[in-house]
Amino acid sequence: MADENAQVDGDEGADEETGGGRKKLILFGGIGVVVLLIAGAGGYFFFMSGDSAPRKDASGLPQAEQEAQKPVVFYDLPEMTVNLATEGRATYLKVRIALEVENRAMIEQIQPYLPRILDAFQIYLRELRPADLEGSAGLFRLKEELLRRINLSVYPAHVDGVLFKEILVQ
């Protein structure tokens, strides 16, 4: 009789374990479904919240692109040739640069500072090594540094961009 009670208790324990396992499985499955629904709804709102088709005007161009484009003026700096910081054989950098400004009045503000601009450029360019100018990342860093230096030199005037017309490392 004791063996029968032990066996009956053992069967009930097995049923409770499988019942508890099923409850856990249903609970985790339900949580997983809820998380997937929230992620799906978030993705839907993230990707679908913007305008699906930009409005076009009579010219056929999207209005957003037309509004973003401003008239700009370019100012050419004199050609510069500097020797780079190298050991051994001399290496030269020849560069032609154009400055991008928003209007002609800004050029008139910048012109008196031209000697200061050229000095800042010469000092910086002479410290470069040929390895600093390799690849698009090197040229991008050069462009950003020249833009920073020119804006410091011409403050309160502002230059929007430095554009390379010619770069030659020899």
C-alpha cells in the first residue's frame, strides 16, 4: 500500500512537471509574440512615418531638393606649391583651391584676409607627409582642416566649403 501511494505520488509529480513545463512554454511563447508585435509596429511607424512620395512642382523636381539648393559663389585662391615634410628626397604638393561662400559680399569681407589665409594654409601644408594625403579619407581630413583654419582666419566672415580644383603630389 505504501508502494502504491509512492507510485501514485510519483505519477502526480510527473504530471505537475509536464504541466509546469507547458505553462512556461506558453508564457515564453506569449512574451515572444508580444515582443515581435511591438518590434513590427515600431518598424512600421519608423519606416512609414515620412512622406512616401515627395511633392513635385511644375519643373518636375521634388520641392525639398529645390528648397535646399541655395545660390553660392566660388572664389579661387592663388595656386600654392609647398614642399612636404619628408626625409630624403623632396616631395612637393601643388594645390589649387576654390572657396565656397554664400554671396559676393562675403568675398569682399574675405579678400582683406587673403595673406592670413595663405599663411595658415602654407604652415599647415608644409607639415603634411605624403602618407597624410593618401586615399579619399586623407583628402577629406585635409579639406576639413583647411576649412577650419580658414574660418578661424576670416572670422566673423564664414566660408561654407573648401573645394580642390587640382591636387598634385610629386
